[in-house]
Amino acid sequence: MPPTLPRSLRRLTGALGASLLAACSVSTQSLPLEDPVAITDDAILPAGLYFRHGYLAPRAAGAPPARFAVLHGVFATPAAAEQAVAAIPGLAPGYPMVVHTDELGLTDPSVQGVAVVAGLYADPAAAAQAATGPGLSVAPLLDADAAHRRAIGLGDAADPTAPRLQAVRLRPGGSPAYARAAIEAAEEAHFNYADVPGPDPLASPPEPLCHLDGGRVFLATGADHALDPYRWAAVDCDGQPAYVPRERTLLGTLFLPLATGGARVVQVARVECDTASFRHWTEPPQAPPTPPRLELARCGAADEH
């Protein structure tokens, strides 16, 4: 029988192994994907928090950092944000974007909640023009340095000791959600399956707690990331804590509009040793669908986070 690693090491190795091997096996060359539309300073910017994320920023088709958000509103609960989104007609790809104000980084720290964003802009005149519709407003955003200081408790946050929140929004089609214990049991069995006769336990996923519809929104903090946050995202099933696969969410995504319509979506899939791997898919999905594609890249700048 081969030597057995300590349980803690086996959990870490098993949780990271599959995605790390996938990331390290792909080429670091540019993938043959359709080029996105060029972004100008006075246009609506790509949907996504690329200006807060050092690994996404270099993939934003030359878009400048967002300095203004056109808001449909900031809501106290995810359910209220979901209702607002349901009433909004189609916008640019990836919009309306749903994020928590902790992630977005409004200059006014007293505004807290789930933000429904109609568009991001670098140019104040373009933002003002876009906000002429009913119920829309313009909110200035912190620059990168001020947002980072606030995020680590050194800025002007309303409560610097409060945990930072993020919005977990499910992709179209939704996802099954699993209990933490079921995931850990399946992974633990997977770590040991070479020592036990029978099939790989992860060939069949654990029994889900529930199935969540696409577009659902949940709030999570760092304390909710008991599982690998690059594999799982915290949600709930009627108040019971649960997790969905990260790739079924819009966490760490960037929507790049395409000339042929729709968008190429880029999602941070893994970060190890200052090297990120990315998933790519299209919205709306291509027909026939193409499998997610991976690439590697280092962070855009050493001081970005």
C-alpha cells in the first residue's frame, strides 16, 4: 500500500490538484478566440470588477479603470436586488451587474448594500448621459489605491472591522448546491480511493441539497470560504448553508463585447504562485457549445490585488 499523507495535506492536495493540473497543462500562448470590441474612454466599459482585480485588468481590451457607476439602486437584501434585475430590460453584455458595495468601492462609504449596476464609465459626461433614464443615478468610484486601503481596513470604511462582503450571482441555468459535509466526504473518499477497491467516488457528485435558479444572488464573506474558494462559492438552500461550483457563478468574471454580438466571458479559475488560470465561454452560449478554455497569466502589476 502506498504511504498515506496526513489528512490535512490530502484535503489540500485533493482540493487543488485537479484544477492545478489543468492549469499547468495548458499553453501560455494566446488562445485562438475572437477579438473583443475595442473599448474607448467615453464608452460603456466591460461588465466586471477588472479595475479591482490585478489578473483581470490586462484582459479588459484596453479599457481604462472605471471611475463612475450608473446605478439602478443599492438594495438591502439580495432578494430585493433580484427583483430589481427582473424588471430591467436588456442592456449591454454582462449588465445589469450585481455586486456588493464593498467590492464596487463607492466613494461614499455610508452607502452599503447590493448594487445593481447599469454601466461602468471612465468619462463623467458619458456616465451622466447614460443616467438620464428613470431611476438611474451616477455614483463616483474610489481609485485603486483608496479602494485597496478601505478593503484592508485602512480607509474610510463605515466600519473598518466589519467583514468585507461579496455578491455571489449564479449564471443562467442555475446550479445544484451541496452541503459542505457532503463535499468534504466525497473529496475525502476521493483522496483515498486508490487504496480502496471500487470506482472513483467523485465520478458521481454528492446528493445536492437543492437546485438554485440562474440569476439568484447571495452574499458571502471570507469566513464563508471554508472550502477552496476557487472551486466552491458559498450560497444557501432556504437558509441552510451550501456551496455551488465556482464556474456556475459570475465571481471573478469580465464580459468582453464581441463584434458578432454577445460577449466573451473571462473568469479567474485559479491563482497560484502569482500565476492565474482563466476560463472562457460566450454569452449567449455558442451553438454548438464549446468547452471552457484555460490560459495562464501573471498579475498585471506587483502591487495589484
